[in-house]
Amino acid sequence: MRALLLATILLLPGTAMMSSAPTTASRLEPLRLGQLQVWKLQDGRIPLAASLLKGLDPADARRMLGGKDAADTPVNAFLVRMPGRTVLVDTGIGQDPEDDSGHLVDQLASAGATPADIDLILITHDHFDHIGGLLKADGTRAFPNAILRVARREHAFWTEDPSRLPERLRDRAPKLKALFEVYAKAGAFRPFEDSEELAPGLRAIPAHGHTGGHTVYAFTSEGRELWCIGDLIHFGAVQFQRPEIGVAFDLDGDRAVKVRQELFREAARRQVVLAGAHLPQIVRIIPKGAGYDAVPVP
Ligand SMILES: [Zn+2]
């Protein structure tokens, strides 16, 4: 039921009930790439129904998902410490009574960080499971010292002309505007242009299709490269092997497939490390047949 709901709504959250006193959970060790330190922070989990896969026979979908009708799917944010900056990519679902979610602050604590340490937030796109942690329950900024950045195209896609959106999503525009306005009022909201270099060693890669301005973030250090790929892929068990398979969430399905194929090709060629919002592990990909094998990066 929840997965069905996700298929039709896929947007705004409630607000995040972020605890101001994170618990001291077991320590999360970072992945080190050059001078980058990277932590996968799992905010929650959502079930994604196999029926969301487009262009795949239902029996094949079930088989690829290990005989199940839905994939138990993580919702990740990523903490990246780079020289001079502490960056958070996406913010999870936040507190939602229907989901196992809202663990971002505890996960940050396990990585040795607090919300106040974050000085840059990068949003891959404006779906609820990526922006849900931006505000506290009282409607104030959950990350009081962070500059919030999102592609201008993505922000405009949702807020400037709702008539372009599917009807079911049009009421989201005012809610999104209000959310980003909290950061804007504090002088902490800075949209960017496609492909902008956001800092030395950090640039945006337009990856439109899933949404109008969906963005991949590329970090480089000492010849190593990390891409935080947001929702470039939802079903790790299917779409690495079969990148041509789309999901019902993609607002421009053809474009989402094309972008996934192009970026996977490039990532495999350059041995880029991929951090996906809905992948259980950080991976590299290796060509195999018409698709890829995903190899976890320890
Ligand atoms: Zn997502």
C-alpha cells in the first residue's frame, strides 16, 4: 500500500523531528578517496513494488528481486568531508509515521558530526525522500550553518509553473516554496546553474529525467572520483544489469533511461565510485553483457 502511495505521490514530507541530542551509536567508518571521507547515512527504508519497474516482464522482475514483489529499499544521504568543507548530499525522509525513517541525525552522530557541522547541503532533486530532513519539527532549519544548494532548473521545475506538472503533483509547489523559503530568509539558499563548479573538486552534473532538474554531484580528489547519483537508479538488483529499465517515478522516462546509460558508461570507463540514494552499498561498476556488475567498495 505504501509503495502504491509512493508511486502516485512521491513528494513532500512532513517535517523532520530531529533530535538535538543524538545518541552515541556505534561508529561509522568512512570510505576514503584521496582527501575525501565519505559516509553513507541511512535515514530509513521504503518498500518499492516490483510493479514500478517499466519495460520488464513481471515474472522477470520478481525473479530479479529474489522472488519478492517489492524491494526493501534504503533511503540514504551522504556525508562528505572534503578539504575545507563538510557536505551533506540529500537529507532523507525525515520523521514519517508510515516509514522507518528519521535516522539521519543519529547516523550523523555515528559519523562524528552534528547538524551544526554541515556547511553545505546539496539536493539531488526535490522528492520527499531527499528533502524531508531539511526542517526540524518546529519548522526551523535542521542545519543552521549550512548553505542549501539545488539546481535552479529543479527548483523552477517544481515551483515556477505547476501547470507543467502532472496534476497529482501540482499542490506541491506552495509547500516546496515555503520549505526553501526558510533557508532563503536566512540568506542560506543558493540555486545553481547546470554543470556549475560548486567548489574546487566539486561540480554538478545535470542528470534530468527522473525530475526536471535531477542532479548528480561529482567530487574529485587526487585522481579519485565519487559521484552522488541520487535517483539515477532505484532498483540495484535490476537496473545495473538492465539500465534500459525505467521506473514509474521517472517524470520523463525516456530521458531518465538515456541519462542512466550515459552516466553508467562514463562511470565504468573512469572507475568512478557511485553513491546512490537507494542502493544498499557504495559501488563501482564493471561492464558485463549489455549492462554492469556492481562491485561494493569496501
Ligand atoms: Zn529517492
